[in-house]
Amino acid sequence: MEQLCIESARTGLPAVLSISNCESVFVIPIEIGPPAWFAVGTHPFPATDSAIRLVNLAYQTLQQEVDIAERDHSLSLTESELNRCYEERAWIRELNASRASRKRSSPSQSKQILESVRRLIDAEAVGIFLFDDQDLKHSGLESMITTHPTWTSDDIRYLIQRLPKPELGDIRFESQLSIKVQRVVLNSAVIVPIGDTSVLGYVVACNRKHRSTLANENGRAFDTSDAQTLLEVADYLVAEGFTNTILKESEELVLGTLRAMSNAIEARDPYTRGHSERVAEVGFEIAQRLNLSEESCQEIYLAGVLHDVGKIGIPDHVLLKPGKLDSEEFAIVQKHPEIGFKIIDELGKLKFVLPGVLYHHERFDGMGYPHRLKGEEIPLMARVLAVSDAFDAMTSSRIYRKAMSPSRAAEILCDGVGLQWDARVVEACLEWIDEKILFLANGMTENRNYANPGRLLSQALRTVQF
């Protein structure tokens, strides 16, 4: 039998040998090594032509099965690669869409991107390690990790300290490791640097998982395709840090502009101090009860802050007059919505507040100003601010009268439904007033400045994506 196997290995063909008049042995090569593998057996008849043809037929059938298995294996590899390419392209499209939006990213968004990368390259953990730099924190970047199951940010920090690190523009592959890290063992890693002109930190992928025997047969846990994906993440983080810095500076500039405008008006008239902020906050409460989107609520809030900015252009002898205005003086005051419109129209990015600034003195019956719009011709933003403006005016003290109670202001709002104000908006305001009265009835102290103005302004600007 051994000699028969040697012969079959030399020719690569099956062999049959009679060992008696009624018995023969056969050898069919399965894999020519080394090591070599054969199928061996006996026939209850001699090595006749029929027996040889039968063994050759078995050999051909086996070869066909091997060929089919190899093709299946090749197709599976191709399918796996195509799926990987599709997933990579989909992920890159998602990443580019995030870049194109020019919106300020948050740590949660960065973590979502890391998690999508981790699944894409099939790693146990993907982490960002950043050097402790105040400028990085200012830009919204921070160290983080996405993992399954037990890696931590401290593990990534430890590995960065222990492993060789690549220079900017390079990639570092590590394989066949056995580094104990708290509750896990690092077997393989790929490290890419983060930075534009200098290294700010690293993106690290740990322990490529093998979902099938088809994955990554080149003996290295991570490949260049995985590294290229991590380089995309590193580039994204650099771009996002730059964008976040620009957007934060823009936000601070707009915040300063809004505060300066609001303060300039209220510094002229101590009796209206805090009025714009309260109108903004009540408008926001009404908008929420109208089930408007978060962005629409915040836009109404910002419009409330700026609704009276046009009063900068009203002379002091009219704006600060303690008594009743005559018709000529009232006509001057009526110009403030259009003055405000012109001021804000020049600011560009704040154009979304223009309907509230221009139309908050329109009446539902068409008897308001400046354009005598009627009913739903008046933008919803302006209808909301008309109610919140009236409520704050009624519940605030003036030289010529004391503040009304919220209950009395609610009665006047009800009386003005369909004439001065939109019924749906008044209903939402009354709902808020009822909650406010209940709040006071429970012994709570009223605070006319309902929240921190700076914090609310900043939150509003981020929501409307400055």
C-alpha cells in the first residue's frame, strides 16, 4: 500500500493493484503535499479494466468536488471583499455628509463615528487618545473609546505609552502580541496619528475579530484597508476640530452682538430691563406647547431677544416719555419694527428672526402695524411674539401703572382672541400661565428672569446651527 501511495504521489493519478484473484487495493490522491493525503480502500475483485475505470471515475468526481469547493471559497472571499467595499463607501459617504453640513459636532457624534468604524473593521475596540491640550478641548475634541466588551480609555492610554508610535503621515501595525491590559489581552493593533502639522494624538484599533475563516488570511490582524479607514477618521477629527473652533468663535461673536444690542436698548429705559429676555422665554414656552420643532422654538426665542432692537433708532424724548404718546410720537414708535428689520437684515445669519422682528405688532384683525397683515398672513413666529410681548408688558410695572397679575393678563388675552391675537397661540400661552400660577400657589418664588440668559442664548444658537 505504501508503494502504491508513492506511485500515486509521483503521477498525481489514482492507482489500483491486484493482491489476489478476488481482491485489489486502490489509492486516490486527495492532496499532493507535503504532506500528501490519499483515499485508500479495497475492492472485492481484481484490478480489471472495469475496476480501474471505477476508481478513475471516483477520482474525477472528487476533483470536481474540490474544484467546486475552491470556487465557493473564492466566491465567498469576493463577496466578503465586495461587502467590505460597500460598507466602506457607505461609511465614507456618511462621513463626507457630516463634513459638508458644517455643523458643530459633539462628543456623541464622534463616538457614533468611532462605533461605526469599529463595526466596519471588526475590531474589539477603537479609541482616540489626545494629548491634554486646552486648545483641543476648546475645539470639542476629546479622548474616547467605543468597545465591546471590556476596554476602557485608560487601556488605550496605557497602550499608547507602551507601543511604538508612528510619526505624522505613517501607520503602525502590531501583531502577534500578548499584552495584558486590565481585563483584556492585546493581540493586534493598528495606530494612526492625528494632526495636521504636528501629532495631536492617535486613533487606535485593538484586536481584529475573526467572524469567519475567510477573513484576513495574510497572517496580520489588521490590513492597509483598516488603516486607511482609521486615517479617514484622523482626517475627520482634524477637520472637525478646525470647524468647531471657527463655529465657536462665530457663536461668541454673535452672542456678543446680541448682548450688546439688548443691553443698548435696556440701558436707555430701566423699566424695560429684562423685557426682551422674558419675551423670548415666554415665546419659547408657547412654541413648545404648540408642538413646534426644537429648532423652531429656539428661533422664536432668538427673535424674542431681538424683537425690539429697532428701538435703538427711536429718540429718547419719545421712547422715555413718562406720559401718553400723542399721534405723532406714536407714529415714530411704530417705525421700530422696520428699523429693527433693516439692522438685522445686515447681519445675514440672523435673517430667520426677521418675521418676528418686523411683524410682532401686527394684529389678527388686520389693524396692527407696519403692514396691517391679517390672520394667518402674519407669520407664526410673529403671532407667538405678539402674545408673549403683550403678556410681559401687562405683568411688568411702568411709571404710569403697576404690574398686573398673571390671572388678569390672561383675562385680557382671552378678550383679545380673534381681534389682537391668534386663538391657538393664546390657548398655548394660557396653558403656560396656568402652570405658572400653580407653581406660585405651591409656595415657589417667582423669578422674572426665568433662566440664565447667556446659557439660553448659547443653546439657541447651537440648535439653529450657527
